[in-house]
Amino acid sequence: MIASPGAEAVDRFRGIVARRLGLQFDDAKLAFLGEVLQRRLDQRHRAPDAYLWSLDSESFAGEIAALAKELTVNETYFFRNGEQFRALAEIVVPERMRVQAASKVLRFLSAGCASGEEAYSIAITAREAVGDATWDVSVRAVDLNPAMLEKAIRARYSEWALRETSPELRRKWFHGVGREALLDEAGRIAVTFEEKNLAAEDSELWRPSRYDAVFCRNVTMYFTPEQARALVARIARALVPGGYLFLGHAETLRGVSDAFHLRHTHDTFYYQRIDCVDSPAASRRHATPRPADPIVPLALGSDSWVATIREASERVAALIHSPAAPAGSGAAPAAKWDLLPALDLLRQERFGDALDLVRGAPPEFGRDPDLLLLEAILHAHAGRLGAAEDTCRLLLARDEMNAGAHYVLALCRESAGDRAAAADHDRVAAYLDTGFAMPRLHLGLLARRAGDRDAGRRELTQALLLLKREDTSRILIFGGGFSREGLIALCEAELRICGGSP
Ligand SMILES: C[S@@+](CC[C@H](N)C(=O)[O-])C[C@H]1O[C@@H](n2cnc3c(N)ncnc32)[C@H](O)[C@@H]1O
């Protein structure tokens, strides 16, 4: 056995794995990485330095594949996140068929396909949705892990892999072989599998305008931020104009790419390359300014969340004395223009003064997203919900994935009596920023008021968890005058009403 690699070698190994495979491992995983490195050194009969030197060069044949077997997570199943396949069938395929009517060709990519379930699900869904055998529909599927690709090519799956597959599709596309299900030739024919590294440049894989839609789900969540950005940039390049990208549930493009519009249909989120011709079918775009809805003036005593905030006994002033939020804590969002004086005025509930300050910002900062968001919040605090809504829409036209703007819009929509749109904006905010407590709390309150105690309980339970670790500056900015403790108490009280236990 080769001598154990030291901490420095393991750290170098981590850096090379990030660079060559894209994968990120935090400090808690160092012991695991050390074990993997030890196994690879033993297998290759190399000392740590020599092994790491070879791994860092481009020509260490077979080693990247061997590492992929050790380091990747390969969990997958057919029709995972079924809503996305409904969006594929009902939005993406019909729209791409209109655009490709002359060529009758549709191309899909499953990037990080694991054992093939995703690629075959795309093929089955697309074939069913196209419904015309004269169309050429193909799915290219790539992964770094050769063991997974072998399994994909065999196309034999357990009951567990088919747990989300409808009986109808099972009957139509699979037949039993012993205790397993074999995908029929018809489902396999249009799907090809290749060993490819998504963390590497590959001019053939990423040829411009090659794919109508790319599924790259539950891959970037394991990547370093730089590698995730680089991969999404390659995907953007390789999609046709208006092409679609599907990510996993826990992945967003917020802060990763601005080359896409966010789409929200079928209770799911996906993306469309920004140079598309907008289709009516997929036009529930949150950045699209809607015709001005009449804003119902905020009435104290109404049961809206904004009204609750205004009636709250714990006011913003309390925050001044809160050790959790010292003035000038530096926790304000980074901005080119200094937001702290305006935030200080917000803390003092001097909304008019704060607004004057924000609006007096030099013109070069006038369209800064942080400044626009603060302006929207100040309008909302002052009860000028029409102005708050207009400012949010201006901001979303510039930064479609601004979770804060979606949340403030949710408050405005609720005050205007449009609870469906309010919940919609809350869901977008919660999806874009999974750590953002306020949209979850608002969704819980909306559900409870609509009499949906189950949904209320679900959202409020999640809100409670998030509130406990929510950033202090965000509580100041979005908490509507409540302290963290005030918001937690409110959340717990509402949870009890919904039959939950805090
Ligand atoms: C969790 S699975 C996701 C499977 C499928 N996309 C889904 O969502 O059900 C992640 C897959 O990404 C693959 N992967 C990770 N890093 C990769 C890389 N650098 N290049 C290619 N594939 C990679 C892994 O081998 C693994 O099969």
C-alpha cells in the first residue's frame, strides 16, 4: 500500500477534482476525498505527488472515468419531477414543432444522464407529444461515469426506477424480463449515450444552436460556482434561439447566467434562451409587465399581510435597539451606491426621507437593482403599492431573477386582491432563493386565509426553519417592521391555527 496522502495532498486533490471534473467538495468531505485518493494511489501504484501531477495534466488515460465512479452521485429515475415532463409535452415540444416545421427535426440533450432514465423519459415524452412518425426526434445523453452509461445502454430497470411511470406508459413502452422491466426497442432507438465530461470544453458537443432543449438536472448542484457558470454558458451557446433548459428542483440560474428567461408553468420552473420569440403558450413570464391592475388602497384592518405589518406592535423602531441588527452592521446588500443611510431611515420608519434619499441618488445609480428594490420596499411601507409594483416591474425587466422584487410584488398583488398572482410571485421568489424565509411565510398566510390548512402548515413549517437562520439585513429589509423574534412568533401562532406544532 502507498503511504497515506497528507492533508496538503488531499487539498490539492480537491482542487484538481474541481478543475477537471467540476465537482465541489467542502471541508466536511475531506476525509472521504482522502479515502478515495488513497484507493486511487494504491490502484495506480503511484506516490501522491506523481499521481496528482499526472491527474492535473490532460493525458492521464482512464483516470477521470475511474474518479467519476468514485465521486459522482447517480440517483435518478424515470419521469423524475413529472411536472417538467408535462411542460416538455405541452409547451416545449409544440413550440419547437412550430419553429422546426420545415426540417421536422427535434434534438434533445440529457447532460449528466446517469443510468439513462432521464434520457429515455425525454424520448418517450417527446415521441408521444410529437405523435407523427415522420419527425426525426433524437436524444443525445452524456455522462462522465462509464458504469452508469453501460447500465443506460442495457435499458433494464427495477420497479424502483419506474416508480413515477404511469401504468399506461409502462404497458406501452416496457416489457418484463424477470423482475426487471426492459425498455422496448422503440423507446431506445432514438437515444444515444456517450462518455463526456461536462466540465471540459468540447466543440462538438457544444456546437452552437444544436439542441432544442437541454436537460441538465441535478448536476450543477454538485459543481463549483465557476464550473456551473461555465457549463450553463456552454448550454446557452448550444441551444437554438428560444431553446429550453431544465434544471433540477434545487438548482436555479440566479447569479449563474442572465442568458435565459425564467418560465413557470405546470407548477415547475425551467428556462428559455433569451433571444426567443416569445410564445403565447409559455408566456407566463414574470418579468413581463402586465397591464396596470387597479391598486386597492391599503386599508388598515384588512387581513392582508401588508396590513398586518402596518398594524404590528413590534415596529421597525424596535430593530434599532436590537443587538441582532446594529446600525451600520454592514449586512446591507452590496451596492455601488451606499445604501446604509437609507436603510437607517427605513429602520426609523422615516420612509419619506428614505425615499427622498434613494431618489436623490446620482443618475448613474438610478437603475441599480439594489436601489430599485429598496425604492420598491419604501413605497410599499408607505402604502404606495402602485408605485411599489411599478418599481418592481422595472427592476424585473432588468433582473428577471431578483427574488426580492418577486416577493414585494407578491405583497402588492395581495393588496390588490389578486391572491393567485401573489402566491405565484411568492413561489418564484422561494424557488429563486431557497433560503428566503419571507415568501414562504407569506405563502403560508395566504394558504391559511384561503382555508388550505395543509398547504399552510407545509409553508409555515418551512418558513419557521428559514426564519431562524435568515440574514439579519433581510429581516430589516423585508420583515415589514417585525424583528426576527416577532416573525417567528407570528409564524408559530399561524402554524398552530393550521393544526401544526412549532
Ligand atoms: C444526480 S445524477 C442526475 C441524473 C439525472 N440528470 C437526473 O436528474 O435524474 C448526476 C449525474 O451527473 C454526472 N456528472 C457529474 N459530473 C459530471 C461531469 N463533469 N461530466 C459529466 N457528467 C457528470 C454524474 O456522473 C451523475 O450521473
